[in-house]
Amino acid sequence: MSRQEEYNTRYKKLSERVEKGIVTLVAVCIAGLVGGQFLYAFDPIRQMLVETVRLEGAAQVP
């Protein structure tokens, strides 16, 4: 195997690992965003997490 072929093989392996990490990171971020928005739907949790709700003293009634 030539040096160029070896380099290409190693680069391909590295890029596949980096790509898998990036895809995993994006999936975790999306899951965190969806989970956070889901938690905001519940008044007790929203009052604990959102400073504005605590400062106003009352949750917004839809």
C-alpha cells in the first residue's frame, strides 16, 4: 500500500469517527431542546426553571 492510500484510509477512518460524534452531539442537543420544552409545559417545573416566572410571582394562564 502506498503512502497516499494509507493516508486516505486513515483520514477516512478519522472522518467517520468525527462525523459520528457530530451526529451524536446534534441528536443529544435536539433531545435536550425537546425535553426542555416539554418540561416548560408543567407549571411547577417552569416556576423552578424560569427566573421571570419566579420574579412575577404568578404563572401565565393560557
